[in-house]
Amino acid sequence: MKGIGLIIFGALAVLSGVAVAVMLIKKRRNDSLVDFDDFDTAVSDEEFEHFFGTEGELKSEEDED
């Protein structure tokens, strides 16, 4: 009976440690991302075109419809 309690306690300790590690990794990853809602952050033309496309691409998509 005592052994089962130790196994359960150990499993809970490992799972809680994994949960904390995942939360810290997610927080670090989210902090490193550029917030596009921040108008003070400069965005290069390449980044803008990557996310929003160019005017030529938009016209060609409209012609296909």
C-alpha cells in the first residue's frame, strides 16, 4: 500500500514538473514573437509582403474569380 502511494506521488510530481516546463517554454516563445498590433515596431517590406502579399498577387487572385 505504501509503495502504491509513492508511485502515485512520483507520477504527480513528474506530471506537474512537465506542466511547468511546458508553460515556461510557451511563455518564452510568445515573448520572442513580434506583436503586429504594436505600431511602434518597424516591419520590413519583406515581412509585410510575406504576410499580406503584394498588389500584383491580389489583382491576379481577383482575375481568377
